[in-house]
Amino acid sequence: MKLIGASSAEEIERAMKALCQPFGGVNAIALFPDRHRRLYVCYVELNSRSLHPAMMEALGGTACGNSVAFEIPFQQAANQARLGA
């Protein structure tokens, strides 16, 4: 499942879980819409925190406490949905 093809918060959450599987799976995930900045902020905590640096490097996240944070623009998901992917 591709993240760019996700057109709803639920699909983004499923896509993030799938993207994180190679890093040992997800212990916790939280997705918050930021309507002012027109993006979702997604916090992911892996089952093994020692794999957070590898996930950040591979997926472009940033460290945030015990989690890794990702910013996912609203427009990114909407564009892909219009293309029918």
C-alpha cells in the first residue's frame, strides 16, 4: 500500500503501518489533522525503538520523544485520489 494513494485518515494510518512493517512493526500510531497547515501529523512508535533511526532515514521522519513524526500534506493524498491510483 502506498501512502501517496491514501485519501482518508484511515487509509493513511493503514499505509503508515504497512510502511513501518520492515522496521519491526508498530507499537502505537497517532494521526492528527492540522487544517491550518493543510497536513496530517503522524506519530509512530515502533515495537523496537532502536529501529527508529533507520525508519527516520528511510521514510523521512523526525524524532519526537519516544516516537517518530511524519508530516503528510492533504494535497498529496487528494491529488493521487483524483488520478485514480
